[in-house]
Amino acid sequence: MQNDFTLSLNASYEVDLAGRVQRTVEGATASAEQSAADLENTRLLLTADVANNYFNLRSTDIELDVVLRSIGLQRRALELVTARHDYGAVSGLDVAQQQALLDSTLTQVDVLKKQRAQYEHALATLTGTPAPSFELPVDLREIRPPAVPLGVPSEMLQRRPDVASAERAMAAANAQIGVATAAFYPSVIISPTVGVDSRTIETLFNGPSLLWSVGVSATQMLFDGGRVRANVDFAKAGYDATVGNYRRTVLTAMQEVEDGITGLSALDRATTQAQAAVTAARRVLDMATSHYEGGASTYLDVITAQQSLLTVERQAAQLQGQRLLISVFLVKALGGDWEGPVTLGSLARKE
């Protein structure tokens, strides 16, 4: 019987002559960075969705307040015209007209409350809260859109995670071309081995027991029926597709930024004009009421003035909401808030 004690260590190293290993690592790194950009894009979309629903809710609050104030005005007008009817100063037609206007305005309250509830429920879902246990109180503070620099250079688009994702996808596809091309060249592997061998364990680590060897192997495909060439063509086609997608993403980003800038400027002008229209409509209502009380006009003029005031006040509230939404759209088009993270509480800051 003979004992034989052996201890060995084997290693294998591929000589990266054609850059296959390096290109594989580059492709994997680019794919990981693409996944990170996709995560940021998802976070940006979620944040924009939260902001849109929040601003829709606040603009509905303002619009609802306009309608409720109009109802108060119309009720006081109804009391006035009813008193004049009781004294025989006017006909029952004036009372009926004012009552019909009041009833029509009252129906709008429930419609706006329904819209507000839907925005509130959407916010609950987006924040991971059950809708029945989520509630945001009415807040009528003026909300101004964040200051967005209009002269934004094109380099700002590089902050967009979807642009970054498309660029990293292009880099990963380009690396795959290198991996496919490396198949044309031989694969060289160096396999060193070192160890000890002895009949007795006492002399196992002595010098004469040392064993070592170095092996080199090379493999090369001689005939593959065009498979390697087809793989290279396939990789190049994939790269061309990612280039086209990257170009489309960049053009879309530039379009969205331009749409946001022009839309914000147009809504700023429209909001200023709407405020002037509200002031004029209030003056018209005061004049119509005075003329009616003095007997110089019919009550239809008062009804028309009340309807016009309600319309322009609601339009002003809706334009304010649209300004907030287009600001969210522009910030999203630029890749997110560059002044710090956005929270639900920071959306309602008062300036």
C-alpha cells in the first residue's frame, strides 16, 4: 500500500487579443447604466404624475370657490328680486329667471366636487395610500409655477433620463458589435498549474515536492457556414436601431422643451388678459344692477352680467391650472427639478 499526497492550484486566463472580454464588460456596464437611467425615468414620470394631479386638485379648489362665491351673489340677487316682486315692482318672470340661474350654478358644484375627489383618489394611489384614508383639505392659496429659465441650452437635455437610457442602449449595442467581431479571431487561453506531491505528508511542502506547469491552448473556427458574419450583421443592425431610437428620443425631447416654453409664454399672456376680463365683468355687473334698481333696464341684463362674470372667473381659474400643468410639463421635459427633490408639500409653496 502506498500513500500519495497531492495539493494543486489551477488557473485559467484568456488572452484578450481581439478585445472580446473588454467589449463584453463595456456592454454589461452600459446595460447597467441604462437600467439606472430607466429607473430615474420612472421616478420622473411618477413625480410628474403626482404634480399634475395635485395642481389639478388645487385649480379645482379655486374654481369651486369661484362657483360658491357666485352662488352667494346669486342668492342675494334672488332675495332682492323676490322682495321687489312682493312689493309689486317686478313681474314673476324676473324671479323665475334668477331662480333658474341659481339652480344651474348649484349643479356645477357637485360636478366640481366629483372631479376633485377623482384627483384626490389618484394622489392616494400614487403615494401608496388607500383612497378612503387619504384626504387633502381645501387650500385656496395662490400657487405660482416654478421659475424655469427660458434660455435653456441643449445640453440641459442630457439630464433627461430617457435620453441617457437611449444613449446607454446605443453604447451597449456598439459593444455587442465588438463581441461579435472578436469571433473572427482565435481564442488563446493560458492555463498555469502549481502544486505539491509527496508520498509522506512531512515532506509535502519541501522543494523536491513542488510541481508546476504552463499550458497554452488556441481555438479557431475554420468553417461556420457564415454564422459569425451573420452575427456581426445582426449586431450592426441592432446598433443602427438604437441610433435611430436615440435620435428620435432627442428630437422628441427638444420638441417637448420648445412646446413647454412657448405654451408657458402664451398662457402667461392669456392669464393677464383673463384677469382684466374679470375686472371688466365685475364692473358690468355693478352697472347692470344699478340700472335695474333704477328702472333703466330689465333684469335680463343682470342675469347676463352674472353669467358673464361666472364664466370669466372660471376661465381665469382654469388658465391658472393650465399654467401650473404646463410648468410641470416643461420641468419634466428638462429632466426634472434642478433645485432639489420635489415633495407633495413643496408643490403648494406660496410666493
